[in-house]
Amino acid sequence: MPSRCVTEHWAVRTGALDPDGILAQPPPGAFTLLHGDGRFVVLAEEPLAHLGAADLADLHWERTGEAPPIRPDLLGFVTYEHGYGLDSTLPAPPFVQDPLPDLRFTVHRRLSVFDRTTGLLHEAERNLPAELEPAPHDLGHGAFAARKKADTDTAAGYAAKVARIREAIAAGSVYQVNLTRQEAWTVQGSLAALARRLHGLNPAPFSALVADPAFTLLSSSPECFLRWDQGRILTRPIKGTAPRHADPRQDETLARELLASAKNRSELAMIVDLLRNDLARLCVLPSVGVAGFPMLESYANVHHLVAEIAGALAGPPRLEAMLKALFPGGSVTGCPKLAAMGLIRELEAEPRRIYCGALGWMAHDLSEGAWALPIRTAWAWDGQLRFGVGGGVVWDSDPAAEYEETVHKGRSLVACLRS
């Protein structure tokens, strides 16, 4: 592909991007909205080009004006199944029926970045010989309604898979496997209304809506997969879950019990060790370390245990090298990673797609970026919607409790679909 240059000019003013307002009246054309509860809200409109990993080296950037503190040059995602092509020892990925590409990062004509810290709204207009014709999204119109169609697993079926994983642990082939299940729904009306409900009911650090002509991605994820900047990279895996309670004293008791749980701390420790090894493949040694273990984070329906692992990058990263070293995230595979992925491929009835993949932004030269690990995430196309829920299975996992944990994790999505 010949070299291409994006010219970009930024203007800045006092202003805001209101995610609720955008979801109430979404732009008419395809767009991506990253609207977590962190410092920045990002709205990208009118896709000019969709890029794969091999295209980035041929893309150059010329920018003028007052750019924001972050450089979300490219917005996009990687599906979980892309990971099966990163190692020749893994089984082939399953057949998929939805229209999602396995990996796609997009250059948009218009980009808006609202900085909640400064109150400034940075707006960019880009020029690039467009490869894509302007197209409307497929969010739908009218009152939203949904009906549950199917589960991939009953409680008993899920328990049987937990038992199969425990057999593999006893045999010494794995130590932990992240087992997931999926729900399928039929939907009609405005998916923007569903995204708005989810934003109101379950605000999360990495909320997102990708409105494409062929599909829609809706995410309310609490988990940071990767954040890298100024030569450093970090990941914040979640492992260990307890339900919230309406009574504050009982809720505090559940949180304390989670922090003290030997099983959940062990589950998190295994993934921390895996991710230290993964980061070491890209980082200067011995810079990789654990900044927090364990930390408690609380969300609308669940408490989570979280850790933070960070290191100094050995050099400017390349997308292929990052993915090969780090993808998929260890918290959604298990350990050892390749053995766990092989067992996941055997046990799970449907491909995970955007669920458990990666979703976010990066600079065109990969000098910085932020990717969520999209859990609490649904994808929709042609009146169909799917979402996944799961958890880490270890030797002392209780099958019934593991299934119940998936119910807690899916509660916000189900409430939004049924309301």
C-alpha cells in the first residue's frame, strides 16, 4: 500500500461532550463514542479509512493547532478470536456468522475530545483521500424492545464445564481457565436507547458505543486491558467478584469478605504472574512490577478485586508485537495462556467476538494508547444481540457459585434489555 498522509487541524474552546445527550440524539452517520467516567470523552465521526495491523507503517500524520493531551488518532477494536491466529500451536478459530472484522482501527474525518479536567473541548478536522463512502449507522429507530432467545449454557451445563476444567487442573495441564457463556436476544428499535440505559444504570470507566453500518458494539466495561504512554505500559486485570447489596452494612461485609477470600486472591495472583511474564516480552527487565495487589473496586452490581502491573517499554511498540505478546488479556484466558485458550475453544459453544477482545484508541505511531478489555459488552446486527459473561475457574471453584457469578455480572445488561 502506498504511503498516505493525514492532515489534521485542531481548534479548542470551552465546551463539553455530554454522553447522555449524544446517545439521546446520535449523529446520523457511523461514529464511535468512548465515554467512560475518566478524564476524556472522545467522539469520532465519518470514517475515512479502516486499517489493519499491516497498514499502520504506511500512514503519516501532519497536525496543526492546539491538540488535546491525548492523541486518539485511530479508534478501533480487536476480537478475541484474532488471538487464535497469533500462535501456530493454537486451534483454528471457530466459524463466525456476524459481520464484525477480527481487527479494525479507523481514521475519522471529525474528532472531538472533551477534557473533563480542564473543561476544554478540542475539535479536529482531518483530510485523507477517503476510501469509504459516508454511510448511516444501523442503530435503529423507535422504542427499544428486546426478547431473550437462547442461552449457550444452562446452570447444569455450565457446572459440567466447570467440572471438566477441574479435571484438567487435576491433570496439571492448566491452573485456571476463564469460562464464559453467552445470551442471545432479538432486538428492535433504537440501540442508542439501550446504550443510554446502560450508561445510566451501570456507569463504567470504559463505556463505549461503536455505531457501524453493519453492526453495533455497546460496552460498559470496568477493566483496563492496556494503557501506554511516555515509554511505560500498564495493565489492570480484574479477578474476584462479589455481588453488591442494597444494605450498606451487608454490602461492606461482602466487600471485606472478597478482600479476605483466599480463593479470589489466589485467582488474581495467578493472572498477575501471567501478565508479568507477558509484559516482560515487551519491557526492559527488571522494570516490570506490581503496583497494587489486591485493590477493591466497586461498581453498580458487583465488587471486584483488581491489580496493576506496569513496566518500561524496551522500545517503540509495533502492533503485531504487542498483540503477540499480550493478546488476549490473561484475565479472560487463564493460565498457562495457550493451554487455557485451547480448552476454551473446546468448551465454549460460540465465539466470543468483541467480548474479551480489546476496544479503544491509539496514536498512529503507537507512542500511546488506551484499550479496554470489553467485558459487560454486547454486539448487535440484523435484529440480533449477544453478550457474554464468565469468570475464572480454579481447583476450589464451586460450580453453582461460578454460574451465579455470571448472573451477577450480566445483571445490568439484562435489566437494560428488559426495562
